[in-house]
Amino acid sequence: MRTMKENTDANIDILCVGNAIVDIFVQTDAALLEKYGITETTQHIEHEKVVDILKNFPNYTAVSGGGAANVAKIAAFLGVNAAFIGAAGQDELSRVFESSLMDAGVRLFLLRTDKPTGLCVFLQRPKERTRIVAAPSASYLLTADDVSEESLQAARLVVIDGFILDRIELVRRIFTLAGKYGTVIGLDIGSVGMAQAHAKEVVQYCSEYPLILFMNQDEAAAFYQTIHNDLDAEEDAALLEKIKSRVSPFNRKIQAYFQKLTHADIFPIIVVKLGAKGAMVFSGGKAHYEPTLAIIPHDPTGAGDVFCAAFLSAWLRGKSFADCTAFGNKVAREALNANGTLMDWNKLKALSKGAVSTSRAL
């Protein structure tokens, strides 16, 4: 059964489309990871296995997740009229997802299915890198037919989660409708794998649509390498490591390429998140670097999504790229002290008044 539940009560500044996921954070140990065969940093497993793992943690913390949903939620708390399109189940976790977004004031177009709601479990260990297990489940059932033309027509900006780039028909519908109505598109590439798999089509999108493209440092390196090289997997990984090792604050060859890619018009705008080093914006053939105050993070999950939400909320208000980037850095830094997007909302609202820029052109 497929039903679309809609909360209709506001105009849309940012319409976010992506995977409806519930993020769960738990403290664990090496024995449990070994028991369930959790050997990779990020691993997709069966939904039933995730549920079995969670039986070990009856008091876990759960909150809405997924890149696009995070952007919608944070943008809403920053005072932007935000909406989200995605697919979930009809279970208790779907209600967690729904209430998390609605409490922030997000307008929902939520497809309900008979499959369980998607899950992402963050298995945290002291002084060790967090292991992530994911079971996307119902979130993968969102199709092109579930994105209404009216919703795209009403939006000033549509944000696409990079993790749906493999769903070609869905993504093409969003781009086509955005192009028809002159809607600006925000795309966070999502992962190194997505950058490698879709760099060439994203470059094509850059030439055809008004696009704001977000990547982190590793994704930017993979994106550049994919465009400039046709290597086998082993050579590809080796070159990526070489590119990453030379970034200070950002590899000059990649910087020059992004300046060239953005020189012809207002769009595309390319934003590269550099973690503790801040961020860079490429627009009109120019590059601007905005440093940030580095801190020791409690958990970096979702910080990139928070940056995107803050950057775009400032951009929609007509702020300069320098101010957009400074604001993104400042709000994302607050996310580093929380599990995912479980942030201090009062502090977040206070931050929405803006941030001071220290930007410099390169």
C-alpha cells in the first residue's frame, strides 16, 4: 500500500527531497561489532539485523535523519519555510521521523508504505571511529511519480540528497521540473562513491540548470579525479589518496578546475566543506575561502547537512557568499557538540541572526 500524507500550511522556500531515515545513536564495544559482523565504517545490512542489534540497547536515542531531511529541519529552525518529500513506513519509527520534522515546522509530503521505516544506527565507541549500519528499507520506494509538479512550482529552491542520485528517473524529474519553473537546485553529492559514480552527469547538470553544488574535501577530490582520469579501481584509490594529501587548505589543481567550471555565469555555485579548515565557495570564476574555529567534535554526524542548511538559509535572504559561508561554519560547529541534529534549538534560533565573516578572496 502506498499513501501520501501531506501537511499543507505554508509557502515553500526550501523543498528537500531524499531518504526518510531515522538516526539512532548508541554506545557499544568491540565484542558487539564482532558478534554482528560489523567490519566496515559504513555498512548496509538487512532491516531485521538492525532491529536485532537494537535489542541490545533498549534506551537508544532516535531522531529524524537523512541528508535532505536534516537540511529541511535545520533550515526550518533557522526561520526558513521548509518542506520535505520522502518515503517511510507506518511504524513507530515513522512517527519519530514525522514528529521530529513537524516540531521544527517542516511541511511534509510523506509517502507511507508497508515496508519498515529506514534506519541508520551509529555505533559509537570511546576514542574509536564510529561504525554506521544502515537499512534504507522504505526510503528507497520514493519514485519520480511521488514528486508533484505543484510542489516544485511553489518552491524557491529544491535540495536533492546525493544518496538518491542512483535513482535516475527521480532525479531527472526534479531537475526537469526545476528547469521548467526556474527553481534553483541545491545538491549535496553525499559521498565519495556518489562523486565517483555521478561526477560526469553532475557536470552536465551544472551547464543546464541553476545549481548550487555541495561537496566535502574528499568528495571534491574524487569528483575532480573522475572527470580528469579513466583509471581502474586500484589506480583510482591511489590517486585519490595523493590528491587528498596535498590539500592545504585545498588542492590548487582542483581549485582551478572549480573556478573554470563556474566562470561562465551566476550558476553553478560550488561549495566545498573543508571540515576544521572551514569552507570554500566558487562562483563567477572566483574562489573565496572562509576559515572556521576548529574544535574537538563530540560527533560529526550531520554537521555537513547543518552547514548546507545554514548556508542556504543565508543565501535565500540575499547574504553574500562570505556571510553565507561564515554562517554555515558557525552553525555546523554547534552540530559537532551533538548527536546528529539533536542540537540546542534555542541556541540555533539565536544564531539565525547571522555571523561575522572573515572571508578572503584567493
